[in-house]
Amino acid sequence: MSARDKEDNPNPATTVNPSPTMESSEQSNQPKCHPIHWRLPLFAYGYVPLLFILGPLMDDDGFDRYYLFVYSGVLLLFLIPVYLVALVWLTRRRLKQGNNTIGLTVFQIVSLIPPTIWVFLVLTFGGSPA
């Protein structure tokens, strides 16, 4: 084929694109986050569903379900501040490395909602006036 034929070639598969796509250059320049950045919020998302799974498995005779309810909230009073410190530390590390994304940050912040709601349910005994 002559140079003129190569320019008029309608088949895009045979043409060579010398410039890389925007997507591939962005992904190659940005370092990847350690998996802990994605796995740590999964524990916060899974805490409340785990309690709903454990509740029916408890014995009906005693106060086991009540203790599970109360102690899970008391435990969260200590775990939520520790979790917040861990999130701030991980976010600072990502900012230093230059690989912080808005999606990951939102994923981590939203993971605080289920445990926080559970703490309020425990502290108010599910809205009970007692």
C-alpha cells in the first residue's frame, strides 16, 4: 500500500494511534491503594448485620439477646473513635501518596452510618421511653 492509501484507509483496526488513551495514562500514573483501604470499611458495614444474625441464634431463656444488644452498643462507643482515627490516618497516607479518590473517601465516611445508628438505638433502647 502506498502512503496515500494508508491515509484513506477506512478500517480503524489497521490504523496506528500514536497517542495513548486518556484512561490508560491516568491508571498507569496513579499508584494503587493497599487493600486495607477498601477492606476496613467492610467491617463497619458488616457489624450491624452480624448482630441481626447472632440475635436469633441466642438462647431464648435468659437475657442473652439483651446483653448482646447492650454490649454491642457499649463496644461501639470505644470502636467508633478508634475507627475514626484509623480512617484519618489512612486518608492522610493516601493524600501523601497522591492516590486519594473521592469514591474511596465517600465509601469510608458512609461506613460510619450503620454503627452510629446502632449506637443511638442502643442508647435510647430502640426509642423506648423506659
